[in-house]
Amino acid sequence: MTLMLALGLINHVFIIPALLQIAKRDAWFSVLLSAVPFALVVCLIRYTSSRIGTQPLPEWIRHRLGRIPAFGFQWAMTAFFFATAWFSLYDTVMWMKVTFLPYTPVLASSLILMLLCFVGALKGMKTIAVTSGILLPLVVLLGFYVAIVNVEFKDYSLLFPLLEQG
């Protein structure tokens, strides 16, 4: 459930808006085109995982390539996760401000959200998993509600013609 919430957040906050902005009406088609590279990446991850076994990836890199590549890998992963956390925090706080907290200072919303995340991280994965188990059904129900309520406004004829903008 934690993975599903994380993937949903990443897709809705990062991927879908960027995809719609760049690909416009062809965004749905570009998702289909991404299936082949995605399958290749999954095969690469599976192959690498079978070669590594249960050894941590940075340790495996250090044994195979040395300390500098392992440090570079760890630094890149740290930067990636901090950037993802920062953009998630920013987008979530801006969404809260626009949707239901227009008069609440951004700093206050940010600090409260960061405090909640910090407490969850201190309490451990079990707390995060239980929270995900409570939140995921609510998120799914609200998602279905939004989809059903907006059915009358959807115009599927706008999906075609394909590749109209190049």
C-alpha cells in the first residue's frame, strides 16, 4: 500500500503534468510507446538483482568498481531522493494552499507536513505501512469519486487525431 501511494503521488504530481504539458493530446499515446523501454529497464533490474543477490547495491558497486563509483552512486541517490522529497513537499503544500488553506502561510503548512513525515520516519516502517493502509482506501475512493463526477465533462473525441503537433 505504501508503494501504491508513492507511485500514485509520483505519477500525479510529477509525471502526468509534465507529460500533458509536453505531449498535449498525445500524452496517452506516449505512455503506450514507453512500454517497450520500461520492459527493457525491468529486465535490466531483474538481471542486476539476480547477479547481486542479497548484497546492498552500494556495497556491490564498491566491490566491483571501487570506492569512488560507489560514493558517486550513493551521492546521486541521495540527491535524487532529496530532490524528490523537496518537490513533493512543495507541490503538496501549494496544492493545499490552492485547494483548502488559502490563508495559511506556506511556511506553517510546510513545517507541519515535515514534522509529520519526520515523526513517521522516526517511528519506523510499520507506522508508515499502517498509515498507508488507512490512507490508500480513502485516496482510491476519492479518486473514483472525482472520475465519476467528471464523466459528463469528458470528451473522448479530443484524443484523436494522433501526432497532430509533431
